[in-house]
Amino acid sequence: MEKEDKDVNKSFDTDKHQKKMEQAKATQNTAHPHHGHRERMRNRFIKSGLNSFEQHEMLELLLFYALPRVNTNPIAHELINQFHSLSGVLDADMQDLKQIKGISENAAVFLKLIPQISQQYQIDRLNEHQTLDTEKKIQEFIQAKFCCCTEERVILLCLGEYLQLIDCSEISIGTVNGVTFDVHRIVECAIRNHSKKIILAHNHPHTEAIFSDADLFTTENLKNVLEGVQIQLLDHVLIGKQGDFSSMRKLMDWG
């Protein structure tokens, strides 16, 4: 009988302890201002996408997956304060990102992956072996190529007889406001790809798509050199900081 009483008392104490633990947990969850915050953010995204999100909230949501046990809200705010915008954060140097309190190397790598994955996604959708036979197709393809660039670059599109894309090569990388056009490399690349028709493109990552006098002079010289080896320069395209588009063929009325 005494053993049965002890078992009853033990069971009663266990139930009582469990109830206290559940009450304490419920009280803690109710009192904590951020309880369920991540789940609410994810559900909000699932329901309506990013349309209703502020830029710091987008970063906060992204960082959930790089910093699983950290409150990412103040980190996201600090990133925006330091780099001024979502694009500024994603374009920032990795070492600069790591200077922000709470940003580990893992988180910095994760943030730098975003724009490059986005670029590859756009290029993959466009299909690099498509036919670039309209200005719209050319513009979309080149905008995708330059979408993550923070310095000036020159690329060369080598086309086949029916304007199908054979190859896209990076000719040179410059600074934030300047790049050189390597005429020898452009000619060599076109010949190597057996291309008789090419399109040259470069970007102005921090200014509008306006050709400089040097651009015009260099392109005319390049056009003459290419004609000497039976290669046609169809266009020289310039992409500006907002994705604006200029065509030298139109500007110079190449016909």
C-alpha cells in the first residue's frame, strides 16, 4: 500500500512539474516580442512575395538562411545604413560586408552569391545559343550580362551567318569609370570563332548610356580594321547604370 502511495505521489509530482514547465514556456513565448517573427516573415513572403517588403526586410529574410540563430533585423538595418540600398549591399566588397557587426564570412559569401546567381538565371533563361536577330533580344541578353557589374567591362558577341550566338567573350575589365578596347584581342576572338559578324558591348555602371568621343573614335577605327579581314561590326552597344541602352549603329547611321 505504501509503495502504491509513493507511485501516486510521484506521478502527481511529475504531472505538476510538466504543467509548470508548459505554463512557463507559454508565458515566455507570449512575453518575447520576437516569438514567431521568422515564421511570420516567411509566411508573408509565401503569401505575397516581396511586394510588401521594405529593403531592410528583404535582407533580414535573406539572412535567416545564413544566420539561423541570430536576430537579423538590426544587422539588416545596419547594412542599409552603411551601403544605402539593397543593391548597394549586394554590390559591396566582401571584406566591407564583414566589417558589419554580425556578418560572418558565411553570411558575406551568401549575400555575394545572390546577384551572381540572379545573373546566371537571367542568362540561362535567355539561352546563350539563341538567335540575336532583333534589337530587343540583343538588349535583353547584354543587360543580363552586365546586371551585376560594378566596373566597366567590354564583351564581344560572335555571331553566325543567321545571327545565332556562337560565343560571348569578355575582352577587358576596367575601373568604375573607364575601360580599354583591345582591338587585337577582338579580331583574334572573332577569327578563332569563325565569326564574320560581331557585336561589341560595354557598360557604364555609374553613368548614363552616352558614348564618349573616345568611344566613337575607337569604334570607327575598329570597324575599319575588321572590314580589312572581312568581319562585319554590326553594332557597338552601351548599357547605362539604369539599364538604359544606346546603339552606335543608330547613332552613326551605319545602315
